[in-house]
Amino acid sequence: MPAKPTPLNDSKLFQLMAESVRDYAIFLLDPQGDIQSWNPGAELIKQYKADEIIGKHFSVFYTPEDIARDWPATELKRATSEGRFEDEGWRVRKDGSRFWAYVVITALRDPGGKLLAFSKITRDLSDRREQEEALRRSEERFRLLIEGVHDYAIYMLNPDGVITSWNEGARRIKGYEASEIIGKHFSRFYGADDIAAGKPWAELAMAREHGRAEDEGWRVRKDGTRFWARVVVTALKDPEGRPRGFAKVTQDLTQRQHSQAIEIAARQVHDFIAVLAHELRNPLAPIRNAAQLLKDTSAGPEVFEVARRAIDRQSAQLARIVDDLLDVARITRGTFSVHPERTDLRDIVQRAVETARPVIEAGQHHLLVELPPGAVFARADELRLTQALTNVLNNAARYTDPHGQITLALRREPHGERVMAALSIRDTGRGIEKEFLGSIFGMFVQGRHAASRSQTGLGVGLALTRTIVELHHGSIEARSEGAGKGSEFVIRLPLEEGAQFRAPGDQPGASRHELANGVAHRVLVVDDNVDAASMMAALVRQLGHDVVVVHDGPSALQAAEAYRPEIILLDLGMPGMNGFEVARALRERGINPTPRIVAVTGWGKPEDERRTREAGFDMHLIKPVEESQIRQALRLRGQRPTRH
């Protein structure tokens, strides 16, 4: 029969095992804490030989501080009551040197539960402790370095963009104390337009994908003031590649931006003076030549008539230059004003077209004018607003190569909670370089290589136009996909107070080419492709219906609330808020009357039709859409979605 296990047998087995271990100090203590055994690992770590240490109390390994607080006895009490005790802390070798130890004490009992002894295992973790301490010191030095930087805002973000640290430079540049900003999302440093465009989250996404993102742009301080910032965002990952957050460094470049702005303004004024001299010489030359002809008394009547016409035309050009200069002076002094009265914007369009027609015809351009059938009333200064629109039309003609296309359209469109009149001037000309889009409305600003073009003007026309439009509480926007790709200018003006969307039948002078079932409908066209939307709107108008056009999902929801369309022709594949999301939102809002929603899309698979049906669409039309299909969409009532 094999011998039954006994505490004595267990102790012998423990001792035999311990004798072969050198990386750990393994020894036994009696219930009072006196050392009963000693292994080679204990001798190596603690420097005592067995005959020097056996029989002594194990507190000899503890620091005076631990002995003063009776920590050795506390360890044995914890091991006795809990069966096992673990700890990390400083221990003392024979030579008095200290090492960082990991300790496990286990209570050993007989089958009856009587405490016989303690096993004690000690591991020297001094190297790990030193590494951790070195890392801590390094981090502390880095923290002090970062906190001492005053010229850069340096702070950390968690993976969601929440601020987790804040240095003195960040406090100085952005105005927030650490206690105010830590725990808040970093998007509060961006302007409302950047937040609406999702710029903060796009920055993090780029850094997450590429490891780093850089940007320059306006940022917002605590007090609401703006500063021009250069920003670097770096993605941080742990050794396994898991995202830990981001480091963000921001430099305030406002002073540099201001200096650059002064330099640009000075250069623009210099260029303006050169252009002004050119523009003055152009009409003066033929006037001087005409004067020479008039000196010849023998010249016939036809010569006098040629000279008279030249003087008349060129003096008119000089008068226009002088008028522009006077307007610039009024704007500079703050005395430029408008005198608005109730005006049909269609009349202003007609006057501007007539004024700009000579320039348009000189370029042999084709001009297309799109006007709504009914009056579009706004409070406007007819003279000044005609001047503004003429400036844009003249620019379109001058910067479009011969035989180009210019389209002028007047429409109503929702803008926030209001309905605005929108004047769009689109050309197929030379376009606007990306870097000029933000400054094109500045005084004396012209596009690249302006000096090589004929009839460039003074470079004040668009600045005057913006001033005039803003004095009408409106806005002007320039769009272009780049050089050689044409441009579009959109002027938005508030309609006269109380003006509403009206069906063409309710408007004076409304015309009809054809009406489905003899009924005119309010139709909302939604498509991010501007040309597709314009062509669809033109077709629907030709069928005799009133149309509003928007180019994105949020605008579609606003238009539906303001315009209350009966039929919505809705593209599916729009960026941001797609057509499915728009349709669901419209159905959830319960707009009255309930509009018929028609999907107009290039997606034509059965699952696409199923998705449109589930999203709340009434019909599914596949591009290109025929006129007959549009007719059917405008007269169908109460039928289930249909594929065409």
C-alpha cells in the first residue's frame, strides 16, 4: 500500500522541489515566522547561506519602514486568515541593498486544519521595476516638456475625440483651463460650418486611416474669436496595433495670415492701378485719334460721323469706369446704400439681360433665360440689383470663349425656415481656379493671367455685386470645378414678406404647355447632379407644373415643409443623406398633404425596388426617364410602386 500524504511528506516534497529552483527564493516559515528551509534561489537573491539564516525571523528581509509598521506580522495574519497573501514591495539583501520583490505566502495546514507552517516564494522584479520607473520618469519629463510649451497647443484625444490632456500652450491659444475642457469633445474648436460639414470627424478618420492628418483653417477660441491654425493630428496605437487615441498639435498662425493678407491686399492694389491705367488708355486712344480726324476740316461727313460715334462709345466707357471708382469709394467710406421697393425680380432679369446683351453678342454666346411663369416679388433697388446681375452676366461673357453657353435662371428655393429667390448664372467658360473661389469677391481680385485677357475690367465688379446683394439681406456664392470647367454664380434674395409658393394657376401670366389630367401640381425635384435636376425641372415645367429644385437631403426636408409638394421626384444615390433616408424621414414627419414620392435612379435591380418600397416610395423610375413616364408619375393616384 502506498503511504498516505502527510504534512511531513509534503514538506519534504516542497523542499526537494525548491532545491532545483534558482530563479525564485523558496523557503518555509514556522507559524511564528522563523525560517525553516532555504533553497539555492533564496541564497542567490537574498545573499544569505542556509546556515546563516535558518532559525532567524523572516522580518530580517524587510525595510526599517515596513518593520516599524509591523508589516511582516500583518502578512502572516493575512495568509493565516485568507490562506494566501500576495504583495509587491522593497526587500533587503544581506549586504543592505534593496530589491523590488514579488511575494506569495501560503498557509500550510494538516488534514484537521491545524496551521503547520507557511511557504514563502519571492521573485526579484528589480529589472522590471527599474524599467517601469525609467518609463515613469520619461513620461514625467515628457509631461513637463509638453506642459511647458507655450507656442503650441498640444493635447491628447481618446479614440472618440474626447480631450484627455491639456498643456499651457493649449490654454494660452484656445482660452480654456484644463478643468474646463478635459472630458469635452474637440469639435468645440471648430466653426458652425465646419461642424455641419463633419470636418472634425473627417480629420480623425483621415488620421486613423493614414496615421496622420494635417490642415490649415479657422478655429474658435473660448471667447468666440477665430484664429488661423495649422493642425497636425497623429493616430496613437498600442503594440498590438489597437487604436489608443490621437495626439493633436495646433499652432496659431493668425499673425502670419494677417501679414499674408496685407501683402496680398498691397499686391491687389498694385495690380488694380496697373489695370486701371490700361482701362483708361483703351478708350483714350480712340478719342485722341478721333480728335486728330476732326482737325482735318477737309474730311467728309462720313469721317465726322465715325469720329463722333467713337467718342460717344469711348466716353461712355470712361463714364462706367468713373462710376465704378465712385462706387468703390462709397463702399470704402461706408456710404454705399440701396433703396429697395416692391419689385418683380423677372423685370430685373430682363433689364440685366438687355444691358449685358452687347457683351454677350460680341462673344457670340448662346444665352438661355429660365423664368418662372408667375411673379417673384422681392424688396429690391431695381437700379443697383440690375447693376449686380449685369456684372455677373458680363463676367460670364468675358471669361467664356466664343460660342459659349450662358444660362440665367430665376427660381424659388427653401433656405432654412425661409423661402428665397435664387438667381443662377451658369457658363461654359474658363472656370475659376480652386484657390480663387474663396477670394473671388474681394476688391481688385481677378483670376490668373487676367492681364493677358481683353476687356478684363477693373476687378471690382464682383465686390460691388456682393455689396449690393448683402445690402438686400441676400448672399452670393461662386461655384466651379476648376479651370476650363465653367462656373456658376448663385444670388439668393429674400422674397417679399408674406410671399408664398404658389401654383402657376394662382399666379398672373401663368402659362401651360400641357397638364396631366388638367391639374397643375407642386413638384419637388431632388438630385445632387445639378444638370440632371435642371433638365428634369425643365421637363416638368413644360408639362405645366410648378417646380422647386434642391440638391441634397436636408434641403429636401426643408423644402417639403415649406413648399408642401404633391409629388417628389427623388434621386437615391446622393452623398450625405441619401434618398432612402429622405423618404423615411418624410414619411415619419407625416407631411400634409401626403406627397407621392417617386424614386428617380440608375439603380434598377429587384432588390433596389424592394428597398424603395420599404423606404416609403410610391414609384420606382429608372434613369434615363422618358417623358411618358414622368406624365404617368404626375397623374397616378393610389397605386402601388411600379417599375419603369
